[in-house]
Amino acid sequence: MPRVRFSFALFCLLLLAFGIIAPASAAERVVDLTGSDGTKLKATFFSAGKPGPGVLLFHQCNRQRKVWDGLAQELAASGINVLTLDLRGFGESGGIPNDKATPQEAQEA
């Protein structure tokens, strides 16, 4: 349950931060996030070029954040700020995927 609360809080914080302080250009930018256990997570921010609504896109199954690039660019062009994220152990993010973690590793993450 604490993990869900942390994820939801991180999601809200990112939407607020990226929606308010969006850069002036509509370019995409790779960003590094750090989990509470120190795991480095990779994400890409697609700016709409102005403050406004935002969406967070997670990849499916054993994919990575880049599968959302086309949609993210279209959303940014229509005025929606987008953050795509490689989940733990996928794409360029560090760590062990949750489905491969031992119970102890899952508890610590």
C-alpha cells in the first residue's frame, strides 16, 4: 500500500510540476527520476510548450516508454504535456521488474 501511495503522489507531483513549468519549446526531453530506494528510472517529457493539462503514459507488459512516442508527440502538439516512463527493470530504467523480484525485493521497492 505505501508503494501505491508513493506512486500516486509522484504522479500528481509530476503532473503539477510539468504542467506549470513547461518549457517554451515543444521538444521532447529525457529525464531521470529516482525511486525511494535509489533506483534510477528513465522518462521522456513531451512539452506542449505552455502550462496546461498533462498525462502520464506507462508502457505495457515487457515493452518500454518509446512505444508511446508517436502518441505523445500528437498529444503535445494538441496542447497536452506528456510524460512517458520506463517501469522498474524495463527499457533504460534500473532495478528488477516486479514480477521477477523476490518477496523481499518487492517489499523493499
